[in-house]
Amino acid sequence: MNKIKVLIVDDSAIVRQVFSAELQREPDIEVVGTAPDPYVARDKIVELDPDVVVMDVEMPRMDGIAFLRKLMRFYPLPVIIVSSLTPKGGALAVEAMEAGAIEVMCKPGAAYTVGDMTTALADKIRAASTAKHRLKKGSIEEPVAKPDRLALTQTTNKIIAIGASTGGTQAIERVITRFPGNAPGTVIVQHMPEHFTASFAERLNGICDIEVREAKDNDSVIPGVALIAPGNYHMLLRRSGARYYVEVKSGPAVCRQRPSVEVLFMSVAKYAGKNAVGAILTGMGADGAKGLLEMRQAGAHTIAQDETSSVVYGMPREAVECGAACEILPLDRIAESLLQHT
């Protein structure tokens, strides 16, 4: 069996040592090298040709974001960001994902113990190694055309539900930046650590016509607003009369995730039924597949991202295989379909 070759980039010798020792315990992963800064990392990437790079973004000698942008432009590789759980760390991690990283995690001592963290990191490395990397050398994305505003006479009790994991931050951005300012109320689960979701929501809020914010318990789900489940908390849709709102709570991980797409989709099926539409986007594992099936069975229109446009075709594949998807669409057509069916 060919092992997954990993390069670890971090200015802390202790972090490099701990990650190397823990990951070497995995039979299918080989740490082929480490680097204390981007300059050394650049040379080792060329020399060692790793399958996955695990890196911090707060490093000496060169800004980690600048290095990541150069890497994505000239030598695109799957990159997992391991960042400190601080406001600055969260903002940098989200900026790194905008620059092309496909996953973000907390350093040990924040949300994880070393053992728990490296187990999760190993899973993300496996997913990243299968990723079809989105960026090609020198690529520039075409500008996004937004749909016309929805007719103001439409009912306001429609719900859009979206779930994603690996590669999902950019996929979600590509979808909701195409929503008009009065799009139906939207609820989103993206697998991210606690506090990082606030930075993610803040960034999206600055580039979308709709308002985007991290959800708080009892927030109303209303047109023109997208609520993102906070990291480490489940988000469920509830209804009181004509009002939709969200419940944000702790609880056991579902499908090994908290927040879980499954939990959100199951609640959307129960409380919104045919008034909802749902999309499951790129990600590893099966979180959300059964929930999307429940939504379809409750009368909702459901969409799975296709394999070609998915960074990791795990969650959408599971949804397709269990019959949960009414449509299988490339990423660039999902926003249009979501709006058409509300």
C-alpha cells in the first residue's frame, strides 16, 4: 500500500515533533519531512513531493497566507491549516481557506487533546489526499453572475438548508454569493472548529448580498439572512406558528461531527417539509446523507453536488447512493436550482 506523504510546516519544534510522532503511528501515513518556515517548506515541497501539507499560518520569515497563495498558484497541493484558537487565529484560518486550503483544525491545547486532535487530523489527511485540487497554475475564476431579485410577492416561509465539509468553505461561498438580497432564510452547517465559524460568517457577510452570521440560539430564520451553525454546537430548525427559528445546543457528536449536517437536515425535514430545499456539498464521510433523504421524503427538493466539482466526493456520494438527491448538479448550478425550487 502506498502511504500518504505528509509535510508538516510549523515554527514550533515541539509541534513538529508531536505531530510527526503521532502521525507515524498511522499505518497509511508517512511524515516525509518537516519545515520551520515557508522558505524551508518551499524547498522541501519540491524535493519531497508530498501528497498533503499540514501547516500553521502564523510563522516567521514569510506570511503564511502569502506563502499559501504562491503555493496554490505555482504548485497546488491539498493543504490543511492547523491554527491557534484565538480571534486572530480564526481570522487567519478562514483567510487561508479562501486562499486555497481545504481544511482547518485547532492546535492541541485549544479544543483538542493531542490524541484526539491527531486522530481527527489523520482522517482529514486521508480525505485531503483524495481531493481533486481546485486551483490550477495561474487560474483566475470567472466573475459570478447573480440571479435577479426574487419577486417580493413570494411567500416568506421557505427554507434553504446547506451542509458541507472538506472543501466546503469555498463551495458555500460559490453558492450563497449568488443569492439575491431577499433570498429565502438559509441555514448552513460547515464542519469547522469552535470560534472559526464566526470568522467564516463575518467574511461571507462582507461579500454576499444576504446577511450572513453565526447562529445564536433562538435566532429567527428570515428572508435575506443565512445562519451558520457555530463550531462544536448542533443547530436545529424549529417552528412556532409561522415563525422559523434555530435551536443551538450541545450534545453527542452525530456522524462523528458537531455540528452535524444530519441533525440540521432531520430537523428541516420535520419542521419545514415541502417548504424546504436542501443541498449537500463536498465533504468526507456520510454526514447529512440520511437527513437529506428525510427531507426528500418530506417533500423537499434536494440536491447533491456532482463528483467532478466536489473536492472530496464523500457526503454527496452517500446521498446519491441512498436515493436522497432529486438532482445531482455541478457546483455552479446549485444556487440557481435552490432558488428556483423555493
